[in-house]
Amino acid sequence: MNLVQEIRPHTVIIRIVPGVEAQVLLYDGEGYRPATNGKELRSAVEPLVANLPAGDYTCPVEVSVRAQF
């Protein structure tokens, strides 16, 4: 599965930061907004990113549609 792509406005991403749990964010063209239900989404996100290095990755559709901002 290739999660890396260009991040454009209105893209939902998964951000991996060392020492921090993976976050689901919306890039709105100027900045990032965290998903208000991010804790609920962690169980779906963490297996997808378990072996990826730190960075921003496009969020799979099945998780993106459940994210609330």
C-alpha cells in the first residue's frame, strides 16, 4: 500500500511523530486541523503506519470518511 502522495488542500493525512501516537489531520491549504475523533481512529490507523518512518502520509479512504473535523 502506497500512502505517500502530494499533500494538497482538503487532504486528510496521518502524521507520525516519534514518541507521539499517530494523528489524523486535515490539511486545509494553510495549516493542519486535528480530527476531533482522533482517539477513536487510532486503532484503525496505527496498524497501517506501524513500520513507517516519521512523516506525513495520505490517510486511506476507509479512515478518512470516518474522520470528523
